[in-house]
Amino acid sequence: MQRKVLIAEDNTELNDMLRNYLIKAGHAVYQAFDGEQAVDMALKLKPDIMILDIMMPKRDGYDVCRTVRKSLNIPIIVASAKETEEDKIALFELGADDYITKPFSFKEAVTRVNAQLRRYYEFNKREKTEERRMGELVVYPERFEARVMGEALKLSAKEFKMLDVLTENADRIFSKSQLIDRVWGTDEYIDENTVAVTVARLREKLSEKGVSNIQTVWGLGYKWQS
């Protein structure tokens, strides 16, 4: 199945080169060259994945990521020359799923896109129950959706995957390294700090709805307390 990829990058040459590599990989590619266009296209097209630059005119990548994440639960890969730990954590807190530092290999970018698509759309074709009820929380694995008392939670792709893993294995303790394998996979480098940020963000969204089942087991990791 051909997947829709939206590239939001104001450097025309870089945008076009990345588009060409992704088309060769079999994807349908759409291009945005500033932040306003990126948001507009994302909300109208509802792409399967987005590659997002940070320094763009009209609206920067931080604003785009924040706005798109409110409406869409798609993987977002940030491509930026910013490479400090603080920059990466800030983007993960806004809902980014992966981060690639410029200058990057186009082949690596395609590999990361394919890995995200495989994880979120193909790996989850495995058989699961249609819904998973955990008190007031209901998780719909096939639909990438979670609701509390009927109201949908606005989760990033990584946040939903984290919730899916923990609720599917209630009362089981997962170390940070195990969660990296389950949520991000072994084909991308993620440090344990990112796990803590993702869990904290997920906890906050759940607690706003009165759900507080994610427990920290000090020295061991996290679990969903049934």
C-alpha cells in the first residue's frame, strides 16, 4: 500500500532531493515550504507520516508540531541542524517521534521513514482484541485510539504505543530499555531520557482525565497497575 509522506522543509533543493528518494521507495510525496503551508496540508491531506524542519518561515517547526499533534496521531520525524539534548527533549515533549540531524544521508532518512511506517501501520496488523477496557479507559489497538468515558485522548504515535504496550501487559514491569525496544524498536537510537519524557507526557494526559495507573517501580521501570 502506498503511504502519503508530507515533507515540510523550506530548502527547495533539499525538499526536492528527499522527495525523489521517497518516491523511488514507493511513497506518495507531498511538499510544504513554510510552516503555514505545512499545517494546512497536514490537516487537509492527513498524511501517514510527516518529515518536519524546524527553521521555517511563517511558522517554525515547534509550532507546526504542536498544532499538527493536536489533530493527528501520525509519526513525525524532525529534521534539524539543532542537535543539543535540550532541543531534542523539547521536540519530543511536543510529540515528535524521531529526530534526524542535518546534514543527513537521504538513504538514512528513507530508512527512518520506512521504520516508522512499518511500526505504526504494518506491525500493528497482528491480531488483537478489538478493544481493551481498563476501567474508564478503553484502548482500541487497531484504530490507534484511546478514550476515557467516551472522550478521545489526544496522543502522539509514541504515546499511544507506550499506552498500548503497558495496558496489554498490565502489572508487568518494563525497564526503560525494554520500552525502547517495544515502542521505538532496535533500528533507531533512543536514550532512556526520552522514555521518561514520553511516560511523563502520557501520564499528564491520562491524569487530566482522572486516570493514574502508570506506576514507577524505582530502580526497575514502569508498569500499568490494574
